[in-house]
Amino acid sequence: MTRSHPTDLAGLRGALARSRELRQWTTWWARRAAEVRRESRGLRQHARALHARYQSWRQRYLLVECIWCQKHLSWHYMDKPLVEVPPTSHGVCPTCFETQLRELRRRQP
């Protein structure tokens, strides 16, 4: 039987320690990946629930925005829910109304 050199044993112990450390890191990352997948699944379910709630809410309200500047003006409640979500309704915001009124007055002789 041959005798091992002391430096060979030290190198072997170091390699085993690194191997153990790598296994620990691999285990930690595998657990973290599983945790992230569970969290992602939960977030996707929550997003689907929010989207469904938004769609049901959107069937009762109509978005009204300015025809000139597309600024959000209000939500208009409808008694009867819509089957298909309509495009946005339009109005005129006070700022654009004043601007257009001045323009019309300027054009008149």
C-alpha cells in the first residue's frame, strides 16, 4: 500500500469542501427557482382575476375623453351592461373648448 502525500490530502479536502459548497449553492438555487415559479404562478392568477374584474367593470362604464387632446374626462355609468366593450366616447375638455372658441371668434369677421 502506498502512502499519500500530505499535500495531496489537503488538495483532496479542499476539492471536497468546494464540492460540498457547490452542492449547497445548487440546492439553494433550486429551492429559490421553485419559490420564484410559485410566486410567478400566483401573480399570473392574480393578474387574470384583476383583468376579469376590469372587464366586468368596463362593461358598465364608458370612458369619455377629449376629442382634441385625448385627455381623460370622466367615466360614464350605464344602467345596462354592454355585451361588447365599445370604443371610447368623446367630449371636449374645458381647455380645448376655450381654445376652439377663441379660434372661432378670431375667424368671424
